[in-house]
Amino acid sequence: MLDRRLLLVSGKGGVGKSAVTASIAIAAARTGRRVLALGMVDSLGLAAHLGLENLTPEPRRIAPGIHAAVIDRAQALDEYLRLQVRVPRGAPTRQLSRALNVLVDTAPGVREIISMGKPIYEAQQSRWDLVVVDAPPLGQLLSYLRAPATIHRLVSTGIVQNQAAAMRRFLTDARRCGLVLVTIPEELPIVETVESLGDLAEEPLIDLAVVAANRVLPELGVADEVVAALPDGPMRHTAELHATLEDHQRFWLDALGDATRLPYLFGLVTPAEVAAQLSAHWADQE
């Protein structure tokens, strides 16, 4: 997994995708890779799990081997004009940006092309070995992944059409790009994840690198009869609750199928500590 150029981390809101994104960045940097952790929409969660208050549009070094940034729409649009439309550096782009902003807000796929173009562009730069993206929830991400095909249908020739085709080739190249799909062992997240896996199987927009089941409780490791023999009180009640939750999680994990299991971490104070602990679980994902 870590040998790809671009990993998009997605999942239902609230399942911990920002923590997983940060943990993958930390794990990859530990192997000597040069990593860019990129917030695609809401960067606050990723920033917190990297031990920062905020992220900036310009990549900044935050740890050995790790830079971090957030996609800023205005800057991404300006970069698109200069890099893809070939507007010369130093040329005034304000009026062109205003006109393109209207197009972004009205034409299907244009907003998504510009936003998705940033991580794809960075992933092809020699300064990074891996770009890992805290992407939108999967329902929104699918519209971004479909955007190159949408533009390809709408625009028959020219630079924009060529760029859309190149983006589509990159996203569907399993050697370079992959999706990390994060969920938790509860009914609604698992049901939505299974449905999303079906959608991706029918519409191969991106290769599935791994499914990550987050916040999995450790096994209690105590027989039911031992718990039943405990005197009535907090210890017994806690053990019974743990066993009940463990059974509940096991049911939904079985429904999910093959997945990398990430533990529910107790006693950690900060999001950065959570990401650091989770990073150890990606050591075998070379």
C-alpha cells in the first residue's frame, strides 16, 4: 500500500479518517519516504492528528519526512490556470479567475476536477514519495472521482479534455493510486461501507488499497462463566458491557469481511497520540 504515489482516505463522517490519514503519513515517513499529508476539505481534523493548530496551502515541514498542507480553492484555481491552461507566471489572472469561478459553480465536474487535480499534481512531483489525502466522505468523494469522466464527455478536445483523461488514467492505475476506506464496527457505517464496496466494484473509479475497521475493541480474554461468577458490582458490570460490545462488533466485522483492524485506543489524551499509536499498524503494508 505504501509504495503507491497517492492514497485517498475516505469513509463515513465520524469514523476517524483524519486519524487514519495522519497515521499512514507517520508510518510512511518512518520507512524513509518523503510524505505530503493533504487536507482536501476540512483540514482541522487532520491538523489536530498531526499535532498542529491548522494547515496552510503551502506545504510545511512538520516532522522528519512529513510535510502537511490544505487545498485552498482559490490557490488551486490559480495553479490550475498556470499549470494546465498555461497562463504565464506574472500574468494577471483576476478576471480569468472570476470567469472560471462562474464556470466552476455551474458546469458539472469542473469544481471537482480542480480540487482533485491538486493531489494528483503533487503525487507526480519528485519531491514526494507518497501523498496521503484526508478526502471527503465517500458519498462526496465519488463525485470527485467521476469528474474526469464527466469532463471527458462534455469537452471533446483541448487542454481540459486531455487533462481529464490523464487524471482518469492516474486514478485508475493501481500501481500509483489507491483508496483507503475507513469504517467502524457499527451497523450504519458497516452497511454504508458494504454498499460503497459494491458501487466501486461496479464502477471501477479507483483501486481499493485497503478497508480499515477502526476502533475495534480488544478481546476481553475472560470466559463467560468467570464473568458470571464475579460478585455483583462495577467490575462485573464493566466486563459484561465489554463482552456485549465485543459480540456486537464481531457481528458487524463478520458482515464487513476482510479488513485491517485498528484498535480502540483508551487513555490517550490528544489526537496526535492516537495517530502515532495507530501508525504502528501500517508497518506490514509495504
